[in-house]
Amino acid sequence: MKRLLSIVTLLALAVTVRAEVIDVSESQSIQDAIKRANAGDTIKVMPGTYKESLYVDKDGIRLSGVIKDGHWPILDGENVLNDGIIVSGHNVTIERFVVRRYLGNGIMVQGANNFSILNNRVEGPGFYGIFPQYGQNGLVAYNVVSGNVTGIYVGMSKNLDVLHNESADNQDEGIETENSSQVLVEDNYSHGNAVGIVLHLIPGLPIKVAEQVVVRNNFVIKNDRGVEAKTDASSVSVIDSGTGQYPNGTGILIDAQDSSTIEGNLIEGNPSGAIYVTDQHAGQMFPVPDPKEDPYPDNNQILDNRFIGNGLKPYGRTLKLLSYLKRTQAPDLLVLGTGRGNCVLNKEALSTLGADAWSECPSGATSHAVTSMRLKEPVPSAPLTLEQKGRLAWLAVCTGCHSFSTRVMGPPMVAARAPYMGDPQKLADWIAHPTKKRADYPAMPPQSYLPPDVRLEVAKYVLEQLEP
Amino acid sequence: MTVKLSSPPYPACAASNKLRLVGIALAETLVLLMSIATVCVAQGVLPRNDTMPTVPHTQDAAEHAKYTCASFSDPSAKERAAAALSVQTSDKNALACAADLRFELANAAATDRAARIDALTSILSYVDHVRLLKVYELGQIDWPEYDLRLEHGATLAAKLIPTARQQWPQDAAILILCAAIERSLAGPTDPEKTLAAVEELKRAVTIDPKALGGLGQLYIGRTYLDLPPIFGGGADKAIPYLTEARDAAPDDPRALRSLTEAYDELGRSREALDSLRALANVSPRESDLQLFADEWRMGEGLATRLHSPELVASFAAKRADLMHQHPKLLSRKVESVWGHGETDPMSGRSDYDDTKRNPR
């Protein structure tokens, strides 16, 4: 036993000794440093502008920006590059970067666990500013995210803390959890988005549950993009997905989410209402019937929150809904659809609509016992296989522009892949340095930041596994 | 006969917010896209200061909505062709042609009740089929095409329904079909139109509760199930009608599945499972195999939620077998778009993997 302990100690020391700090300055490539780095290394990036996409697929990397005299390291996609940073290694930290002008996602964590995304400024235009997907045990904190479609998008993940962020002026949502469970969303400032905070169970995805999210002590202020303000609302869907629109101008949206808590938030000045709850039948934003998902929001509790001046000028979807009910203003709590076991604390103190089935929460109900949703210890994580990286890269990178059978921004993959069938290496080489091929489609951005083996794996997936 | 539908009523404005964003992904499209965005802004759909362009997929919509139908001078040949097309329930163009041909037959014989019923039935079938295509498409890329197709269905219906109601004001079957089409065209999106259609359906089933094998009750029940309580819906209201529909047509999988959902919503798990077991015992009809493939997909999911592994396995096996035998049946698999999709990238597996060779 003593000998075993000695070996473990020596190994630990060896790892400690091996951990290095790699400095990167403006004239150098961060991706080159990532290639050189080993697990446990820290890459310190000096202030300056770096025009590259980063792919971190090694475990234990700390990618750390250095701020000097107020100058940050800036990752600049120049409105050409797809993604700022894609992380597919476990135990990775990304901190102190400005990430801007990427067209896909700013900082994305894919299939990786035990991650931290700290103190970054992610500016659009982009799809999602910060986007952990298929991850467990992560921290997203002290970031400022603006100008994307969604600021912080937690996709199909578990055991996350989303703390102390500011998410503003995003086209859709400030913060969204999608088919995610055990997430603490606390002390964030979400303003100027179409919807402040969204808890969402989307049908048709591999993860079929969304539960145990605590939304607490956030400032959800003036989420009003004015997107539909000038429409006659005739094309705006009221109940079902219709045009796939959110109830814009809303503070907090709960869609088919279960066992979650809304507590201690300041919800102010959201023109279409403070809290909007819906089931998948009535209000789903994505309409795919997925019978494996329970479509109803169940066992949620709305506890002590502060509501100020919400619902005074509803528009779009909410306005149309209210107009059917001969109302001009939205209540604090609007419930569209059904659900089971939901409750409100001090229900009498709130204005509500459609919440007849919501009971009074037990006196003194609180989520204060929840201090973090992260696990006490890092979740053991096997390195991702090449196949997993390939599939994840398809989702993260390719599906932004391609679907299998129909035109998106790029041509349908069934057509695009045809010249490469049987030769995945040829496709892998092409995506690294693509050229414009089709007059009616834009040129594809280069994907050379992906390592050759990952590119090859994506190509194999596209050519050999992707089916209608 | 080639049917070309009208241009999309809006270039890209119906695209979701997500779709809009993808447009920014490539700067080369900016010029084209800005012209689209200009139109949208003119209609007040995009944000005032939003420079994010939209996706140009709608330019394909009219092309995709085209279909070709054979021409027939002989009415009986036309009738036979329409009948053959109407059972191709996985094929949107076949259903469209069936509706068109039967529409022509009904117009040519204005007093022929059977022709009118056939035409209305085919229009309903087409409209419901397209609505389902729309519903199953997570990416919403083809929605403009589907909207054009629904518009075409609405045009046909608008020409037949008023005269049908005038000519057969007490005919339950005619009234049910007219109201069902209106309900399907409105969808749950417009509660006023939907509830008006429900009232019409109720009137029809009062005239003849057994008309069309309980189809009226089925549509009433399904509508109540889909409508939120705030608009007068609810599972408790749906159940009596769905029960009548089931009793009138015990082998109609739609009534059984809807009953399962209604009982589940109310937490009546035992009754939900009873309905689900009954659904598992129904034999598929050759005339509508797609319906059974779809209902068994729903059945498998409901069995999962109701914790019945035995029924999960039963539905999955039956559906896989059916899909394997009929490779043109639609799988309803969700296509990957924008980082979403049915396949789990960690395992490489997706729901309904065994039917992935079938088209979506």
C-alpha cells in the first residue's frame, strides 16, 4: 500500500512538473500553442488581436488571456470565420478573452466535462455566444455576452452553474437552458434580449428531459427587442409554433421544463410580461412531436420574486394571445397550456392568467439549500474518441450551414458530398482550404483549425454514416 | 398537368429567428440577403435596426411545391387514378394530385354528393399530410414550401366548401369534412377559427353520430386536447369525444393514441396504458400505412413515458417491420440543423435508428 501511494505521489509530481506555461504574443498563433501543449499546461495569451479559430481537444488545458493596461487578447473572426473557440477536451478553462465577429458560436464546449468559461467578453454577431453542449460539470461565470442570437445557451448539459454573467442585446434569448438538468442560473443580468431567460425542453433531441434548474437572484430587465412591435400581428402565431417565434418581450419563459424554481429575481420592464409558462402542445417553439418527452411543465415553483412594470405593452405573440382574451396587458404569470404539480408562493400577490391549476407553494419554500449544481468532484471523463469528435464537429461546425437534404446557407449535404464519395481524405483536405464551387451559394469558410484526424473523421461521417 | 403555385407570400419572413441568424454566417450573401431583409423590414418583421440577413431558402419553395399530375379525359379513369393516388399517403405530390383530380370531378358534377365527399376527403388528407410535414421539420427550412401547399389546399377548399354546405346543409358527412378542413387549415394557431370549426363539428355529429366512422368526434377530441385550457381546451373535455370516436371506429389508431395522451395528461396512467395496449393490437390498413407508421412511433414514445418496456418493444418492432417492408414510408427522423438533431453524437445512435433508410 505504501509503495502504491509512493507511485501515485510520484505520478502526481510528474504531472505537476510536466505542466508548463506557454506564452503567446500577438505575432504568434494560439492554435500552434495548443498543438504544442500537453495536458495540464497553461497557455497565456498576451493582449493583441488574433484572427483565428481555436480547437482545444486536449484535456486539462488552461487558455488564459492576459490583460495589460486594460488591453485584452482579442479573438477576431472578422465576420468570416465560423467559431471562436471549440473545446472538446475535458477539464479545460477558457478565461479573459474578447471573442468577437464570429459567425457561428463564440465559445463552444462540446461533449467535454469539468469546464470553466470565465471572464470573457463575447460579442456578436454570432449564433450562440457561449454554448456548452453535451457537457457535465461546468462553470460559466463573469462573462459579458452581447449581440448574438442567444447569449448563453446551455444545450443538453448537466450540473452547471451559470453565475454573475451579463447577457444583453441578443436577438433571441439572454440565457437559455435547453434539455438540460441541474443547472443553477444565479446573479446574472439579462437585458435587452427578446426573452431574458428561457428554460426549454425541445422535442426531437437525444436528451429527453429538462429538470431541476434554479433561476435565482437574477436581474431580468427590459428584454425588449421590438422585433414584432410594428407588425399587425396577423402572421404571429398565438399557440403553436406557427412561425417558430418566442413570446418576445418576456422576462422568463418556461417551456415544458420540470421541477425548476424561479426565486429572488428582479423582473422589471419586460413589455410582454414577466413569466410565461407553456407546454409543448400549446406553445412549443419547435413543433416536432416527440412522444418520448413529457410535454408538460410539471412540479415547478415560482417563489418570492420582485415584479415591476412588466406586461404593460405586450406585442407579437403575447399581444395576439391577449387580444383573444380581450386583454391589453400581460399578467405577472401567464400560463398557456397545462401542467401538473406546479405552485406559486403568495399567489394572491401576483397577477396571473391561466394559472388556475397552479397551487399555493408551501409557506417558507425556498431553494436556498442549493448553493451549486456542480459536482463536488470532477466527473471522471474518458477522452472523446475520434468518432465522437467527428460527430460533434458535424453538429458544431457543419450543421450551421448544411442539412442533409435541403438548402440552408450551403448546399444540401446529399449533393455536396457526391463528388467525394469513397474518398473521405479528399473531402477532409477540401474543407481545410475550400474554394467557391457553386455560383448560387457562398464560399465555405476554411476549417483548417480542425486537426487533420478530426477533419478526416467528419468527412467519414458525412460520406459513410450521414443518412436522410 | 403541372401545377405551379404562386410565389411565396413573403420571401423569408416566416423563417425562425434561428434561421435568420444563420444568414449572417456568410458575408458573400449579404447583398442578396439584404434585399430580402429590406422586404421583411418593410413588412415590419425584422427588428428595425437588425442588419442580420435572412436565409435565401424560400427561393426554392415555389420550385419544390410544383408537382405534375397526369391528365384524364375520361372521368372514370380520372376517378380510378385519384383513388390510386389517395392511398399513397407518404407522398405529398400523390396526395396533391388526388385532391386536384377529385376537385375537378366534383366541379364537373356539382350535384354528385359522393364526388363532393371524395374531393373533400382528399383535400383534408392533403392538408393534414402537409401540416404533419411542417410539424416534423425541426429546421423549418421547407416551411415556405409547405405554406404554399397549404395555400393551395385552402384554395381548393374555399371553392368547394361554401357550395357543399349550401347544397347539403344537414348532411353530417359533408359538414364534418368541411369543418375538419377548416380546423386543419387554421391549426391550433387561431383559436377563434378552431373553436368555430369545433362548433360546426359538434352540430354535424349531433345530426349523425356515426357519420364517417366517428371522424367528427375524433377531430373535436383532438382539438380539445391541443387547445390550452385558457382557450377552452383540455383533456377532460377531449375524452368523451375521443371515446365516442374509438367506439365508432375501434381500429382507428388516432383515437386510441389521442385517448392515451389525454389520460396521461390527467395522470390516469392505467387507462392510458389500456388505450395504448389497444393501439398495439390494431392491424395496419393497407390504405394508410404511413398513418400506422406514425402512430406506432407515437405509441413507442408514449409507452416509454408510461414505463411499459413490453409495449415499447412491441411498437418498435412493428414499426421497424412495417418501415422495412415499405421503404417509401416516411421515417419522421429529425434532421440535424444548427447543432441540433436526433442523433446523439456521443453514442452515434438516434431514436428509431432501425428505420433510418426510409426518407424523412
